[in-house]
Amino acid sequence: GAGVSQTPSNKVTEKGKYVELRCDPISGHTALYWYRQSLGQGPEFLIYFQGTGAADDSGLPNDRFFAVRPEGSVSTLKIQRTERGDSAVYLCASSLIGGATDTQYFGPGTRLTVL
Amino acid sequence: GQQLNQSPQSMFIQEGEDVSMNCTSSSIFNTWLWYKQDPGEGPVLLIALYKAGELTSNGRLTAQFGITRKDSFLNISASIPSDVGIYFCAGQRDNAGNMLTFGGGTRLMVKP
């Protein structure tokens, strides 16, 4: 069956621009997560959605980062006034119900490069 | 920043060798997970550990949840070329929602 998909796979933008990254979770999964992976490091948590609401946004680095999931399925991560330090791979994951023993399935990521 | 210390950072393997890597933390986690990431892909779950002291196998992979709940190790027996990749440990706390905290990764490469 279809896994988690993310678009675009690569995004190159200029410093100061606005970008949107999209995540399509596995059908029927109520929990959705965004992580950021810098080069040579492990993923770092950004935000977790349960349905349409952000249950935990403690990992968002500052107010330039925002994410939505208006219908409880597709999610969009939005970054305003991008900075070179935002360059990273942005990973999305989904899980069935968001429980502690739920497996998080990851998408392939969007590689963001800010010039 | 990363709260889990993973070692070694990288290692070379020869086909047929056994491989061992570990992960330590200064604080307790209630669940330990091991993921593998191939280039251009997201991490894929290999093994999940839910109880302190638990030893779990998945084919040639064996992982243990440390008794103090502050460490875990992963062993790969009789390595094969497709074992090459980056292995990440991840921890999860009951009082921290469902976020995963990842280690810095162990990169497995093939000896030339």
C-alpha cells in the first residue's frame, strides 16, 4: 500500500523567501509528525498533530515555522523569511492512533536548501 | 540538540562480521527504538523495546533495553552488503507525548 509521501522532494529557495512543504500521511493514520534532519545528524522533533489539532509544537524553533492539518489528513509545514540555517531535510511521519507503542512511519523527506 | 549519545559514529564492516552499536542517555526513556536510514529515504523501524531489560530479536538483529532505562544496544550478526546504511537509536518518554528523540546515528560502510 502507499506509504507517507512528501512533496516536493527537493526545494531550493533564496534567503528571505516563504516555502511550503507538503506531507500526505498513510490513509487512516490520525497522528502526524514533522521532524528536521540536519546533515550528519539524527532527526529532531518539530510538531505532532492528533487529527486536525497540534498536540505538541514544542519543537518548532521559532515563530517563522508554522504547520497546519486542516482536514486531519494532509499537512503543510510553512516557513517564513527563510534563513540559510533552515537548510535541512524535513521528514514527515504518521502513525495509526498516536499511542506510545504506535509505529511512526516516515516519508522520504523534502530536502530544503536556502541560498 | 541531541540528547542520545550513539557510538560508534561510523564503522566499516566486512561481509559475515558481527556488528555492535550502542546508545546512552543521561535521562530515562520508557521506549527505545532502532531505525535504519538509507540514502534519500526516511528512517525505517527495525526493533522496538518497551520494557527495561527486554531483549528482542528480528532476524539477524538483536537489541536490548538497558535495565537502567538509560541505554540500549543493537547487534547485527553475520552482516551482509545490504546492511550498509545509517542506524539511529530513538527514545520516547511517557510524559513527552509521542515525540521521538534520536541519537546522532552510526554509519555502517563496507570495507574496501
